Amino acid sequence: MDFPEPIRLLAFLLGMMAFVAVNAAYLVWAERKGAGRFQRRPGPTEVGWAGLLQPVADGIKLISKQVIVPPGADPILFRVAPLLVMAPAMMTLAVIPFSETLVGRDINVGLVFVFAFGAINVMAIMMGGWASRNKYAIISAARVVSQDVAYEIPMLLVVITLLMVTGTMNLNEIVQQQAGWFWHWNLFRLDVNPLMPVTFIIFFICMLAETNRAPFDMAEAESELVAGAFTEYAGMGFGVFFMAEYANIVVGCSLATVLFLGGWQSPFGVGSGVIWFLLKMYALVFTVIWVRWTFPRTQFYSLLNLSWKILIPISMVTLVLTCILLKLT
Amino acid sequence: MRPKVSIKEIVRGLHSLVAGMRITLGQFFKPTVTVHYPHESLKMAPRFRGHIELVRDEKTGKPLCFACKLCEKACPSDCITVEGVKLEGEKRKSVSEYKLDFTKCSLCGSCVEACKSNAIRFSKDYNLATTSKEELIMDLFKRLEADQAKTGQPDTKDTREAGK
Amino acid sequence: MSASEVIPASDKPQETFVLNVGPQHPATHGVLRLKMTMDGEYVARAEPVCGYIHRMHEKMGENRTWAQFLPNTGRIDYLAAMAYNHAYVAAVERAAKIEVPPRAEYIRVITSELNRISSHLVWFGAFLLDLGGFTPLLYAFDDREKILDLLEAITGSRLTYCYYRFGGVCNDIDADFIRGVREFVAGMRPRLKMYHTLVTENVILRRRLVGIGYIGREMCRKYGATGPVIRGAGVAYDVRKVEPYSVYRDLNFDIPAFPEGDCMARYRVRMEEIEQSLRIIEQGLDKLPDGPVMGGNVPRVLKPPAGDCCFAVEAARGRFLVRIISDNKEIPYRVRLRTPCFCNLSLFEEASAGMMLPDALALLGSLDLVIPDIDR
Ligand code: SF4
Ligand code: SF4
């Protein structure tokens, strides 16, 4: 299939948008269903079979509501923030290889691209919180920033460790290196770094923190800050923030799949394809949901302590260890 | 200052997290415990205290109440007003109006206890949502009559097990 | 208000700002308002503002007969209505010298303790909700539902039972109830173990509760705090032990007390109390005597002799005391209600100073406040 590059990219971006939108909407459904099951109740059941049309109904409800800009709020920032939180999720998915060919743009610095855009998300939440002119929202915005600064560091340290192992920033190549049986996955490359599973756990924790998911949902913290940065948002403004949360989870889980779990590679060496990618990614998404419905929220300073006192030292150790082992072999 | 974190503590902490997740996963695969209310409903307990209703005499089909107003006096919330008339040829009065202001009722049950002739009982009706306050001020006597008109015959059996 | 009317932020940054937590806020569980003067995320001063749900129960007591006031008592702390009914009923019984048959006393103790467990389960769930954990709430409600079903079967109501009468209880319990309670007690112990693994051991929860929200003995004394709050400060003060009423003297149970004085201590006191209540219920069922459930000497028109009479019980949240003054009429002269939550709340201002906002709210949750109980 030889399409001219611009058309291919356009088609892929459109597909990506649809993918993100459907995922965001249906992950909300999955989250509610999952939460229901964890709590011994069925979750949404009324709209459509097994509540499958619930996201549509919610969407209609949210769209039909008025978007209220509170008096004294910064009207431009207030409106831009929800868009800005959604856009990076779509952008980053363009470089994620779903399968060998199914990738929007196979660029050499894919990993850098993902992290560059990933950081916008936090800025957008801060913008929304700041622009709302609400005390709860401002507290939340301040929290988001310090949380993000704290967790970007261990995350990047982990990624650098990985980069030394792979030697490339091209995501597609990273996946290709992990071909074969599942012990070729970076997660199990114990020869270059015996602490690789620990590295993965750190990556996962950081991802939870970066996407503001429980138990690190400092930004929303509904029992303290009402709805945090989103307190003043009504209608679709809130809806977009809400969907962006799930879009970002998809991005985070995709990245974890690509970096550690061999992307679209089959665990048995044969039959690789997009199906494996989706399976692994949704397994991670399920874990994210599972974690949320199990733990209470962390306190803000123990969140920072966790990062500065535990995660950063450990990721430093893995970094140094990998350096030494790579030099030796 | 917080104590320094040790490796042992981290491992113990992680273990507690895993233990918690194991429990929630176990619950995930257990059947649900809820009842889908509009589609299914629970049977109310025999002693369930709903709003009150008048009871008929098994034989005559007339309400047992003879307007002695004991319930009216016992009610702490002043929600009962009973009026009675003296019919010819009968020794006692019989009820002609039994107004229950359900907006004020605290469902305490004092009225049923006060009634010496068991002329009132608790209904099992709990679907009581209305769109106006007036609908909750009901005349139990008229309700009873209307019931009779609907079924065409004095309905003396206990309908309370219906659960709806 | 248009944007131009907004007062611009002054050049000099303000040191503190006021954060209104409540009357509608997810953490206040009702209409309590906390006027928090914040220094960044630190609480400089938190002033509780109550009265939003004041219903004049005490005044209502002066306007209705002795028996008619009984339903009111269940609505003060609606989560532990049995104990409140008990205090009022027993106060009137003491004033009017009404005898209560032993079977009724045992039934009262069993139902009160069941109610205490259900109240603690609600607290457990709601407290975890304050801390951001949603799932334990529903597990706790699942267990609580069993208690409510049992109590509904004998009392006819799920929350405001109004089950006790001057001189006894209004309905006898049946074999179904006894079997149900035994089943519940047997099923509750493994559930408690599950809660401990899921919640108590959890490292995130420990980080949030251990060493947070210190309330010492002195502070409890100063403000008159009772119940799990004072027991969490290491004082084993429990009305059931220090002024035993009903048949508590014949039952064997411990008063859990933890000296740490932090949120974790209060948490553990309540969890331990559930265990103790299970013990009490089991013993109560074993010892349950036969006989009538209503005393014979209850006058039809109740006019307690003139005088002043008190009765205190250990409700789920602390010492609840009813003081009645009678002038030998059908209507009380005065009904005074001493509710535990009011005193437990009043120490919040002192205890929360200097804490971070989430910790202050954890402290608030650990006090287990029922707002109608504060305002009465
Ligand atoms: S249940 Fe209580 S409040 Fe309701 S009508 Fe009867 S006595 Fe009055
Ligand atoms: S219901 Fe009973 S107490 Fe009330 S007026 Fe009729 S007979 Fe008397």
C-alpha cells in the first residue's frame, strides 16, 4: 500500500482521533463496570446492553450542558485548557507502533517526542486550575506541578536506563529488538540489568502519578479539593478533561507496552501483530483501574517523599548498574 | 522528622499493596450483591413500618375504626385527623374521615400501638415518591372506599405481602 | 459580576486566605462548615461553624408527652439510634421507677451492640472515602445491610428504630432473628480479617494515619471528648464499664484503648470495638432469659414524680446523656441532651492547627461526626 506520505499521515491522524475518542469513552465505561465488579455491584446496566451506550448518553448530556465561565476567570486560558490536555494524547499516539506497519510516523526520536508532548498535559491542568479563579483549583494546580516535577525525574532516569540497553530512540526498533520468546522482552533482560522488573514497577508508578490516577490523584482529590482543577468546569469542558485522563492512560500503557513488554511481539515468537499490542495494553489498563479501586489516596508529602527518597535513588542505582554491566559485557 | 526508609520497609509496604490487590481481585469474580430496584424489589419484612392504613372488619367489610381519636392523641407529629359519625342503629361511631398528613409523619408507629381495636396497620407500600406535597396528605377512609370500588368487593385479606 | 469589578490581586501577597470547607463539601458528611484560614496548604486556624441542621430537639421535648418524645431521640444520631432511644427510655424508667424485665434488657443490649457495629461500619466506609479509597465503603455497606435487615425484621425500621418502650421493648425477638444474628456474627469475623488485610495493613493508609492528628488526654479532658476519641488517647473510659447500665455488668468484654492518640489509634479503637461488640452479642444470645419483654407496672398515663434524673449510655460516638426534669406532668419540664459529637468536634480547632489540609480532613473523619448530633 503506497499512499503519498501526507495522505497516509492524515488518514492515520484521523484514525488516531477516532481511536482515542472511542477508547476514552469506553474506558470510562470499562472503569465503571470494573469498579462495579470490584465492589460487588454490576455497574451501568440501563442504557443499551450491559450499559454499553452509557458513554453515548453521558456524552449527549455533557454536550447539551452550558459551559459556564466563572466571573473573574481568565476566559481564554479557561477555554484552552481542556483542548490542551487532550491534544498531546493524540499527538503522542502518532509515534507509537501498534504493529510493524501500523504506526503514524516512524521517527528516530520517537521517545523524546512522546515525553515532550506528555509534559504539556500537566501544564494544561495547571492552566485550567489557575484560570478557574477558585481556591480549590489553585491548590490543585500547585500540587500538579510539584507532583509532575517530582515524577518526571525517576521516569526519565528509568527511560535512560532502557535507552542504554536498546541504543535507539526509535520506538519501532525498540520493539523489533524484543522479538522472540517473552524472555527477550526488556522486562526480563536480567543480563544487562538484574533490577529490570523493579525498573518497570518504577515506570508504572510514575505513569500513574503523571496521569493523575489514584492513588496519586492529587489534582482531583475529591474528598479534599471537591474536584480540584476541574471544580469550575461544567458540561463538555469537564467532559474533555475526563476523557483526557483516559486518553493519557492509554498513552502511558502503550508506552509501557512498547518499552518493556515487547510491543506487538507475540510472547511465543510467532504470530506477532497488533492483537498482542492491544492485549498487553489493555491488561495494563485493567491494572490501572484495579489499583484505583483498591487503595486510598496518598498524602501529598508522602507522594513527594516516595519520589525523592525512594524512586529516584533506586532508579539511579539501576542506571549505574546498567552502565557497569554494559561496559563489562 | 520521619524515620529513614529502609529496604525492608519498602518490601513490606509493597507486600501490603499486593495483598490488598489480591483481595479486590477476589471480590471481582464473586457474584454481585445488589438488587436492581425498578426491575426487582425486595419483599418487605412482616413488621415493616410504612405509612398507616385502615383495616376492615373481616365480617362486615366496614372499617374497624370507631373514631375514638386515641391515635390522633398519640401521634407526636400531629398528622392524624379523625372524624366520625354516629350512624343510626349502631352503638359506636364509625369513621367518616381519616386524614393522614404523610408529609409530617415520622413513621414511629405510636398510632398503631395506641389503637386498642387494631383498626390501623402499617402498609407495605414504599413507592411513595410524588411530584406534589398535596398527594401525600391522604384520606385513608376514601382510600379504603376506593379500594373497595376497584375490586368490587370488600377486600378483607391482608394485601401487605404484595411487596409493592 | 463582570470581570472589571473583580478586585485585582494586590501587589503585596497576602499571607493567608480563607477556605470555606462546607456546608456542602464531600469531606464534611453533612452540613458542617469549617472556616479554614489557610497558609498555603497548611491550616492556620479551622473554625467549625455549626447550626445548619439545628432542629430544636430539646425544645421539642418540652412540647410533647414523655412517650411522644421517644421517636425524636432516634433522630439525633441516626446512625446509632438504638443507644439514643435506650438513654431516654432508661432515664424515664429511672424517674418513674418502671421495672424492665431481664429479657428486655438483654434484647436491648443485643440490638444496641448490633447498631454500634452498623454505625462503626458506616464510619469505616466513610472514613476510607475521606482518604480516597472507595471500595471499602461498599464492602462495609454490604455487611451493614445484613444488620439492617435483621433489625428491620424485629423493629420494622432500618434506621430510626424506635424499638424500646418505657418498661421494655415493643416486640419480642424470634428464633429467626437469633439464628440470623448468630450467622452474622460468624460471618463478620472473617470479614474483619479481610478489612485488616485490605485496609489496616495498607502502607498508604498507614502513612496517612500513623502519627497524624494527635489528640492527647489533656485535650480530651479539656473539651470533654468521649468515645473512641478518648480511648484513642489511651484512656479506657467507657460508660458501659464506668457506670454499667442495663446488663453490661454481667457481660464480659474489654475496652480497647490505644495510647498513641493519632488517627490510627482512633481507627484501631473502632475496629477493635466491632470485635468486642460481636463478643457481647454472642454472650447476650447465650444468656438470653425467657420471660416477658414488657414490664407490668407501666402506667397508662405517664407522670414521673417531680425531680431531676440523668442517664448516660455509651453510644457509638461517645457518652450520650439524657437529663430529664419532671414536674409531675404529662409533658417533660426539660429534656437536656448531652451529645458526644459536639464535644468531639470542639477540639478540632485546637487539634488541627498547623496541619496540612488533607491531614486535617483525615482528622475530621477520624472524629466520626454525625452532624445532626452536633446541632441536635
Ligand atoms: S406513625 Fe407516628 S407520626 Fe406517623 S401517623 Fe403514626 S403516630 Fe403519627
Ligand atoms: S384508628 Fe384506632 S385509635 Fe384511631 S380513631 Fe380509629 S379506633 Fe381510635
